[in-house]
Amino acid sequence: MNVIPVRQDHRRGSVLIIVLWVAFGLVALALYFAQSMAFELRAADNRVASLEAEQAITAAARYVSNVLATADLPGKLPDVTLYRQEAVAVGDATFWLIGRFEGLLTEGQPAFGLVDEASKLNLNTATVEMLEMLPDMTPELAAAIVDWRDTDSDTTDSGAESEIYQRLNPPYRCKNAPFESVDELRLVYGLSLDLLYGEDANLNGVLDPNERDGDLSPPYDDGDGWLDSGLLDYLTVFSAESNLRTNGESRISVSTPDQQTLGTLLEEAFGTDRAGAILERLGVAATDPDGQGGQGGQGGQGGQGGPSGAQTTAPTNSSILEFYIRSGMTEDEFVQIEYDITVSTNDSVPGLVNVNTASETVLACLPGIGTEFAAALVAQRQAQQGDLAYTPSLAWVVDVLGETNAITAGPYLTAHSYQCTADVAALGHFGRGYQRAKFVFDTRQGSPRICYRQDLTHLGWALGRDVRDLLWLAKHMQ
């Protein structure tokens, strides 16, 4: 009887075990590389989505520039009904223009649209008294802000100059030069991040879940269901009004109006008789070129005869609003020449607040308005204009403030806006690759130009819960 050696069976079994281990190793290696490739594919897909979002932001900036360039009047923001602000498709990407609500800020969907920089206080022109009227502002901080921007080393009452900053760790000097951005406030002595940003951690103008949960997550809020905005919502460094007429010529000064230049403007707009009546009411006294007196045509004495007089004098106007009050013009008449007059000889006038777009909080900071009339101004303009369109004029504020307060407020007010912010948030395909950037556009030179850009992607999601839910729903319905 033949006997098979047991050793040969053991050898075959060992080979089988080795083969199984090799197969197991190869399978594990294949699964590892497959998983790695899946991660790489997902990362590459997310990177493509991020690039799409970046390109969408670039496209949004070009789109906004075109919208501003085609505005019907210089210094007037485009009507939000005439351009797209949310869920604008750019290929497979989408962008939104994050705006601001007028009035109280609560939780919910963000507002969309452009933000008027002239609706805010200008850090480089606001007085200490105006700054003190801002929410949570202290006299010490307001004084420190003015000390930071002024050109001297003299300390304002309760303010801070270099000797204070030199004691900090690390030490630095007081700038003693104008602010270049609102974020520069972080360097001012006594200003905290909580005061600068408020409860709006992602700067989108609405109350997100982490901004109404008390101390559970940053920012540490009061949990009252209302969004307490920081100073960033009320301040700017970009507001400046062009001093050019719609035809490109310099505006006519009405600070101390003369009959020759102003009379020509009024005659072209209203005719000789009406121009003469306005000049007479203004107290513009005209004289004949040969010095024979002020008969001046049909209007009789007092400079009613139009621009034929040679030399004139009149009481000084501190603003075009005071000029309007003293002229006796109707509101419709004033609107016709409002773009053509000024009280400044500079190329541009910085820091004027647009009464047609400013919030109640900002208006309350201005002399002649204060908390007494700010709410009434906002209510009146909403009643006249609705929530969207507005008439670029100052005349209507006289009915709310009265002549005395309107004259006091006039040097700080405008009806025009030449700078606006486009806060652009964008997503690539399938709602991925979130990116966000803020642009400030300046239209004083006719063609809009970008004068400031800031990346805000690091602040996180700013489009609200509704947009997130819609994206999730669209993804799972495919």
C-alpha cells in the first residue's frame, strides 16, 4: 500500500495560506488606493467648485460695475428692482449680493442688494459729538478716534495719543493721519472687537443661530432675539461727493451767490422772471456794469433782471439746503438745479450723509436731527418712496425738520451717493466651494472703479438658513 507523505499536505496548505494573505494584502491595498482616489476626487471637485466661486465673484464685480455705469443719474444708486441681487447664475456657479435691512435686524434671511457708503458716518469727518451718539460709544473712545486721525499730537479731552499707545504690548504710535479703512479701528485705544462687530460675527446683517444662543458659542450675545450691530455697520471712510455737474463742469457755488453765474443757471431752468424773483428773495444785489444801479430789466430793483448785472453780494449759505430754504423755490424747482449747485470749492466733498438711505441710528448722530427727528425722517421717506425707489433730493426734509433744524443739519446732508459696497458671496457647482469678498465702488469719475477689496470667506456662511435648505433640497432631488 502506497502512503502519501504528510509533509507534502502541509506544504500545500502553507502555500494556500500565503496566497490568501497576499490576496488579502492586494485587496486591502486596492481599497486603500481606491479610498485615497475618492478623497482626491472629492478634494479636486471641491477645488473646482471653489475656483468657480472665485470666478463668479469676479463676474459679480463686473456686473455691479456695469449696473453702476448705466445708472440714469450720477450719484444715484440703481433701483434694486432693475438689477439682480440673489442666486445669479454664472455657468455652474451662483452669486448673491448681501445687503442690509432698513430698521431692526432680526433672525432670518439676509437682505440682498448694494450698500450705500453715504448712508454711514465718515470716520475722517465725524465730530466727537456725532461719534458719541453711536450705540455703545463712550466719550473716551470717540475722543480716541479723533486723536487717531488728526494731524497733531495734542490729546483731546479723554482721548489718546502716542504716550498711551507706547504703554501697550506691543507698543506702537498713534497714526495722526486719516483712517484708510474701518477695520483700522481695531488699533484705536479702548476699542474692543465686541464693540466693532457686535453680535454679527459673520457681518451679514441678520441674526444667525450662533448669534442668539447666549454664551453657548461665539460671539457671546445676549440671546434677546435682536441683532445688536457693531460699529462697522454705521461707519465708513469712503463717502465723498463729486462737485461736478452732470455736464462735467464744476458746480456753481451758492455759498455767497452772485447774480451773474447763479442768474444764468436760474434763467436756463425757470426763465427770466422767475430767476429774478428767486435772486431778489436771496438778497442778491446786482449792479450795472457802468455802476448805475440795480434796475436790471423786468424785475425792477433788487437784482430781478437776470444775469446782466456785473457784481453782486448776498448773505452766506452754509449748505444747499439753506439756499433752498432762503430761495423760496418749490421742491420741484429745487430738484431741477440740485445737481448743479454747491457750497464747496473742492473737487469733492467728503463725509456727507445721504438722508435718503441712512439708517435711523446714523441720522440721530447729526446736528439738527438727533433722536428727536431721526425716526420721523425714516418714516416720511418710506411713506414717500416705499422700500425701494427714492428721489435724489434734500428738499423734503424741511417739512420734517422745520427750517431752523434743516439749516443746522444741512452742512452734513446730501441726497447723492457716489460710493457703494458690493458684498458678494458665491458658490460653485452643487453648492460647494463657498467664497466671499467685499468690494467698494467709486463713481465720482464717471466710470465705476474698485477702490477697496476685502476677502471675507473666513467669516463663514453668510447666506442664511433658507439658502442652505434650498441647496440641500436641490442636491437630494437630483
